[in-house]
Amino acid sequence: MFMNKRLILKKRPIGFPDENTWALEEEAINNLNDGEVLVQQHYVSLDPAMRGWMNEGKSYIEPINLDDVMRAGSIGKVIKSNNHPKLNVGDCIAGWGGVQQYVVTEAQNWHKVDETLASMPLYLSTLGMTGMTAYFGILEVGKIKEGNVVLVSGAAGAVGSIVGQIAKIKGCTVIGIAGGKEKCDYLVDELGFDGSIDYKTENVMLSIREKCPKGIDVFFDNVGGDMLDAALVHIRKHARIVICGAISQYNNTARIKGPSNYLSLLVNRATMQGMVVFDYADRYAEAAKQMSYWIQQGKLKSKEDIYEGIENFQETYNRLFTGAKHGKLVLKVL
Amino acid sequence: MFMNKRLILKKRPIGFPDENTWALEEEAINNLNDGEVLVQQHYVSLDPAMRGWMNEGKSYIEPINLDDVMRAGSIGKVIKSNNHPKLNVGDCIAGWGGVQQYVVTEAQNWHKVDETLASMPLYLSTLGMTGMTAYFGILEVGKIKEGNVVLVSGAAGAVGSIVGQIAKIKGCTVIGIAGGKEKCDYLVDELGFDGSIDYKTENVMLSIREKCPKGIDVFFDNVGGDMLDAALVHIRKHARIVICGAISQYNNTARIKGPSNYLSLLVNRATMQGMVVFDYADRYAEAAKQMSYWIQQGKLKSKEDIYEGIENFQETYNRLFTGAKHGKLVLKVL
């Protein structure tokens, strides 16, 4: 028998989650029904989007119900199978297992991955939802072309760092906004960005003007708030703004700050478009193949920041919003 | 000799223009150079965009210089020609003559119109920039399809009333937002809109929900501010928001109010796009032909609200922003 530690959503947070938001519970795993597998989860993915899933009300996805396991992308191994038609013990599979150590499932929405080609955390980052978001966001919504000037906010983050590298591969000039010298140096020295802006020490508005003197063709926004407003001032004609997220606003208890400079869209005949990665589900395989190839070639670097222990979920989660992380945040739960 | 009364921009307004913004001057018309014509202007077009042209700084068009004639679209007749290669005395021509009674010009950016087909004011409204804005805005940026739910703000205004009628012609369900019962009745009873919302007496947020129960596919926004925010709450998946103007914000002395609900673009994978009609200049003829045809068929109604006297420019201009007008605002200057 297996004892499963699982993190339960107990209360919808207002602003930042606190000690009443989640509770860690233990349950015994029951016998498998016919066609089910038992998955031992190794890693769960931590994403800013989690904040939104905890809110009540309409969004691009159903909110997490109270008393349900906290939703999360995850990866693990099949350790038991009761006549599952496709999966065998030892298979490595990724899916939406949530923040828990074991899952009993028919695995309909899980997919098998090849652990010999990439490490498990990589399947949660560049080869997972994070990478898919970056890939389709910058290519399909941002519609980058060679020679474009691309500005990325949250550029040292999981999505932003991939966005910027793809834009470099495609021949764009790429400037990233990040917090702190270390992250900014990382963008330029390690990832090959053309420039960086440290929002903690620089005036973002002035630095964009200086580093994008011809203006911005594509702004990929993970942050919202003042950064979006500053970028709007500097867009070029027919610019595209990709609204991927607004991490600066997710824990607001007041009303979200809308972009005061949105009329720049009119002046510049520009487009601001939202994206949700799930819309590209039928093309995930194509994107994963392309990005694996870029990784092999050394053109695309993937960085995972791995923490351990399901007990440490909340502390790790907070790093999403404090910025105390380097790359894709992953928690080893078992 | 002709004495020309012309309105000069003397001071850039802060907020609403006042008595120091413009000055009416008189000048004697000089002899024509070779290749020039003298145009007697009959009507000038009044447009909310004028407010923006008076501001300093980068926009989609150069600001009007201080001490220059106030920019305006206009229509009039050639009353003198000094060997102009194409225009003859008696020709009716439309262009950017500004707020004045006579213009001496080589007429390079003017175009000849047929006064027997439509009245002069119509060439400043549905068959002029106003109509072009509506046509390309709703068709090319709004990308309406049969069955779409279309919401229009400033719906009884010059652009909005044409937008809504085109959407009806194309088989959409059309709801218009306007100020006052008379305008709202006009939308439904005269123009065939499916419904109206009176922002002066109704809660716009609640009324949109009630009148667009399935949500909005296209929002054509002339107003901005709270209306844009209310519309954002009710957009459907893959909705298009056309940013044509933001008349509620043009006279702000404080910072423009950005759309707090812009993250609805993300949730709904929606697009907010700005437009400037000049980008479609090479297709004006096509649009004018199509709209003339709709007018002939009785499917498209054009309403001009005509005032008289160049001395009354400022009072007439103010009607753009107070809403004390019915349809396209035109001033007869001679």
C-alpha cells in the first residue's frame, strides 16, 4: 500500500496565498480499477498561471474546486498497471497530476515521454507547457520576422528566456527585461540576448528608448502593469503585443492596472492579442521536435530551478512572484 | 480679389479648447501660380480626431503647427484655374482644405467628385473619411462574419452609425451604445440595429450582459474608458476589438484611463487592434462604390448634421464632445 501526500486547496486566496490556502493531506492509495495505472510522480511544474486557477469565476480553464488537489503539470513513472491498454510499468509519462506524490488514473490526458532523450524536468519546462507557450506565443501570435526588434518582459523567467532565444534563432534583435544584474547578465552572456534592462535599478521607459532606438516590433509580455505601459510608448507601426501573462497583477487586491497608453495601438495600427497555449495542443509534437533539435544544436538553453519536498510547495510557489528563482521552477515531490 | 476667412490654431489646448485656442483671420487671396486652382470651400468636416491633431508630439499624423490653418477635410468648387492640368472651373473637389473659405492649391491630394451622384456633405460623411473608417474598420480589422454579435460604442455618431449598418448588411446581430433615448430609438427604428444601450440612463455593464447574452464577437470602440472596460468583460473567444477612437479620453487633463479588464484578451484569446484609415487609401474607391450602392438600395442611411458659418466653428466643434449632434457633423463655411 502507498500513502499519498497531496496538497489540497482549502481557501481561495485574496492577494498572496497564506497558510490557510492549502493543506497537506495523506491518503492511502486504493486498488486500481481495470484499465488504470498508478503513477509515482517525480516532479511538478510551478507556473504563475496557478494563481489564476485558484480564483473563482470564468477564465480560460475551470477554477480549481475547493478541497481538490492543487492543479499542476507533472511527470512521473508508472509503477503499477491494471491492464492498461497502452502503458506499462516503468513508462515515464507527463500530464496534469497535480501537487501530490501518486496518482491513480486511466491516463487519458497523459502522454508518454522518452526519458533517454531528455531529463524529466526538461519535459516540464522547454518540452512542456512552458516551452509550448513560448514557441506558439512568439511565432504564431508575435509573428516575428527576421530583423524585428523584440522586447520580452520576465525575460529570465521560464517562458521569457525561451521566447528570447527563439527570437534570436529567427534573426531578431532581442532585448530582455529582468530583475537584477545577475539575471540581466545571464540573458546577454549565456542566452545571447542583444541587451537587457534591469527593472530594479533602471527607468524602464528610458531604457527601452535607449536600447530599442528604432522602436519595438514585438513585445512579449509576461508582466503587465508599468512594463506594458512603457512598451506601448515605444511600439512601431504594425507592432504586435503578445499578452501571455501579467505576473505583476496576479496578486492585486485592488483593481488591475490597465495600460494607460493603449491608444498607441491606434496611432501605430498595432495589435494586442492574448494567448492560451491549449489552443495549440494539436501542434505540441511539432514544437517539441523543433525545440529538441535546437537544444541538441546548442542553440536553445533550458534552465530548470529544482526544489525538493512537497512540504516546501508554498515556499517554492512564492518564488514565482518574488523572482527568487533562475529559470523554470520545478518541485521534486518524491 | 477674394477675402479669405480662415481659422488659425493659436494655442495647443489643455483639456477642452477655449477662446484662446483659435483665432479667425482674414487674408487677401493672391494671384495663382501656374498650375494652381482657387477652391471656394463649401463644407468642412468636423471629427473627434481633430482634438488629437492639436496636441504636440508623435502620432499617426503630424500635429498641426501653431499659426497654421486648422486642419480639416473639406469640399468645394474650383472657381479659378491657372492652367491646372486636370481641374476646370466648376469642378467639385474634396481634400484637406482646412477650416477656411478659400484655398489656393495645386490640388495634388484632392480628388474630383461627382456632385450629381451625391450631395457635397455626403462626400464628407459616408463617402468620405468617416465612411472609409467605418468600412475598413469593421470589415478589415473587425473581420465580421455572418452571425457575429457586434457591439458599437458611439453608435449614433458619424462612424458608429455606418459601422452598425454595415454589420447588419453582413448578417450580424448589432447592439449600439449611445447617449439618450432619441439616439437609441434612432438606432433601432431608423437604422435597424437589433438593440441599443443608453449609457446616460443604463448601467452599461449590466445592459451588455442582458443584450448580448452570448457575449460579443466584435466590439467597435469609438469611446474608450468605462465602455471599453465593460465590453472586455463580455467578449467571446477569439473576439476582435477595433480601437477606432476614445472620445471619452481626448480632453483628459489627467492620464488616460487604460482598460483594467485587458486580461480578458488573454482568457479569450482575443485581439485588440488599432486602426488608422489612411492605411487603406488605395482602396477608398472600392469602398465608396460599395457604399454608394448600399445607399442607392436603401440599405445604408447617411445622416449629416449641418451647421453654418465659419464664425461658429468652435461652438460646432464642441458638439463632437457634448454629443449635441445627430450624425456626421459638417460646417458650411461659405
